[in-house]
Amino acid sequence: MSETESIDMAGLDRELGFALRLAQLAVFKDLMACLKPLSLRPAEYSLLVIVHANPGLKQLTLGAVLSVQGPNLVTMVDQLEAREVIVRSPVPNDRRAHALHLTAKGRSLLRQAKTAHAKHQARLNRCLGKADAPDLIAILNRIAAAEAWIGER
Amino acid sequence: MSETESIDMAGLDRELGFALRLAQLAVFKDLMACLKPLSLRPAEYSLLVIVHANPGLKQLTLGAVLSVQGPNLVTMVDQLEAREVIVRSPVPNDRRAHALHLTAKGRSLLRQAKTAHAKHQARLNRCLGKADAPDLIAILNRIAAAEAWIGER
DNA sequence: TATTGTTATACTCTATAACTATA
DNA sequence: TATAGTTATAGAGTATAACAATA
């Protein structure tokens, strides 16, 4: 059954991109399983968290925060609005923009989602063990922030 | 221009899944840019590295190593074979399986790709600075390996 | 019966261009 | 002229079911 038969990974298992992909796959798999009973995907959970903490947020700002592009965000907002967990309301001085808010139903859903997410977080912490999670996240954020100069030249 | 206007991230920037996604986005963006002149994507680069280090590898084993499923691997192998950088050759005692090998052209392409990849690696190391890269990768691999128990219950 | 590889297909995520209505 | 949001669309990446050839 085990088809392992000692493969030479040729250093691939020591490359950051490869390790990042597999780790993200595992973490998202767990997070998705946690949120599935609430019919929420990870991106939708992030959206609810940010809108709840920043009521009246405009879509463009939200998209920048989540690294989701305009057209793709429209779809997400459409679906969540159809479920009546968020609403698009008018912005006083700019009739082009939409202010995003959670509904009472949305706040309730977010509360449940945070409970589900806590279980995911606990499993992750158990897996990390004594490894310093804040340190790990700081390094990952630094890598992500370097996007500016990375990729050119 | 800066639409930042102090957003409350509500702890989202301290979550591993969120950090992983952004870091992977940045790293892959850079790697893709490095490999683009050779018309190679990250997954194809990984494939060449593994096949070169394990000549005669069967597709099923390769798929397990790369975490790519059968039907998707067929497409990748088809395209690389059409470019004449790899070949499917018969396996002595099993006429169902195909043994994968790099062609001379493939080995040449891989050599160029490794040079391009070294530049990516150098940028990454510069970005990581004094942070311990092997340590980081060890933690990521541990998270990925936990996939077995993560996600259930 | 089980396994290797393949075909066909579908679903999600992401990306781009062009449009509207406002500013 | 520029901006916020939208529409339509296309391309990756990934997933499953069913099949042929072989074991």
C-alpha cells in the first residue's frame, strides 16, 4: 500500500514555496471543515469579521484588506446579502459607494462562526506545540509585505 | 490615494490561515515571475525536479509526492511531453504504468530553471534576514503533516 | 477484484476588460 | 477626468465519476 519506496525529494521539501503550499492546504482544509456546518467559506468568514469590526466599510476598502479584487468581491457580497447576513446601505456624501453592515442575523452567524473558529485555532495551537505562533505569523507577514520589491527584476 | 484610514483588522492579521494565504501569494508571485521566461509554472518546476531526482518514477507516485491528483497530473505530463522535456516510457514488468524520464532538452531546461530559482531563493533569504529559514520550514512541514488528524471532529 | 492511467466534466478561485452612475 | 461598483467572461487550479487496459 505505502508507495513511498524512498523518494528523493531533491531539496524540494526545503523550499519555502512548497512548504507554504502544503501548510496552507492543511490549515484551510481544517478551517473549511469547521465552517462548513455554517455554510461559510474562509473568505466569507474573514469578510464578516472585518465588516463587523468596521461597520459602514466601503467595498473597495474591504477588497484591499482581504486582497480580493472588485468583481470577485461583488459576488461574495451578493451571496451574503442574499442570505441576509450583510446589507449594502447608502453612503451620505457619495451615492456611488455602498456602506457594508452586518444584520442581526449576520452578527448571530458571526458569533457561531467565531466559536467554530476557536476549535480550529485550538487544534492549530496544539499542533504548533512550543513553537512560537506570534513569531511564525510575524515572519509570514513580513514575507507577504515584501511583495512590493519581490517579483520585479 | 491611500484608502487605509486605519482599518480594524480584528485580529485577522494574527490568524495563521490568513497569514499563510498572503505569504504564499507573495512567494508564488515571485517564483512565477522567475520561471515565466522559461514558460514554466511552479508545479511544473517541482515536477521536473522530482522526475530528475527519481528517473523512471511512475505517475501515481509522482502525484502523491506533489499532492496532485491523477487527472490533473495527466494534463501536466501531457503538456510537458508535448514540449519534449519529459517522456513516458514503458515499465518492464507492468504494462499499465508509465516510467517518467527527462529528455536531454528537459535536463537543459531544468538547469536553466534552477538558475532562475536561485535568484528567487536569494531574494527570499534577503527578506527573511536573520530569521531561521530551516526552522520556519520545519514548522510549516509539521503543520502540513498534521493534516491527518486535522479536519476531523 | 484491484490498480494505472485516462477521459470527461464541473466547481472554485482568480484575473481582465468594458460598462454605469456618480463625483 | 477619475472613482465605486458592476457585468461578463476567461483562465487557472482542483475535484469526482466512469472508463480501458492490465495486474
